[in-house]
Amino acid sequence: MIKFFVERYLQPVGSAEFINGFIGWNYVRNTGAAFGSFSQSTTLLSIVTGVVIIAGIVLIATKKIKSKFYLTCAVMIISGGLGNLIDRILRGYVVDFIDVQFMDFAVFNFADILVTVGAIAIMIYVIVDMFRDRKKSGEKHE
């Protein structure tokens, strides 16, 4: 839904201020992945994204993911991946539009936020769990 409005209203003008000097809207057609990497590999990116989405759905459907936290993160990653995959299949590129202006950063979209936040949250949770388990096992041996 967001990308529909971006295509309809932002594409014709190219860019617009949102919070001056902080964040703006900038219409970008991204044929690659993060920061425009793999820009000549749309098919490969689509296949990899599809595999990740299917794997996530299978894990959810077979109830392999029991934690509500992991489930939430998986749904975020699947949702964001699906949004970008739909763009790649239907348009041949991903529509990016969020432009962080207070630092030099790539233009991105809401789907990218979902994937990034979901993946980082899982990584942090796993790291914290590892330290917690190590601390518990250390306490038992004393």
C-alpha cells in the first residue's frame, strides 16, 4: 500500500521534504539489494528472497518457532522480504523512498526496515541467550 502511494504521488515529483534536514522522501528504483549492491542480479536476489520466505513460512507452519519473540521477528523478515520480492517480480526493481538526510545513507523503504529490524533483533536475542546460557552453565560448575 505504501509503495502504491509512493509510485503515484512521489515518483512524478522525485522528492519531497518531510522533516527538513532530518528525513525526506526520495523516489529511487533499486535493482539491487542493500545500498544498491548486486544491482545486476535481480533474478538471483528474487530466488534467494523467495527461498528465505518459504523457509520462514515452513518454520512457522510446522510450529518449529515456539517463541513469540522469534515468531514476531520471522513475520517481520517474511513481510519485508515479500514486499520487496513483489516489487522485483512485478516491476523489475524495488521502490525505495526513505531518505535519511542528516547523514550519508542509502535510500530505503519500509520493507527494508522490517527485514533489518527483524534480523538484528534475532541476532541480539541469540547473543544475549548465548551469554545467559554460558553464565548459567558456569554457575552450575562452581
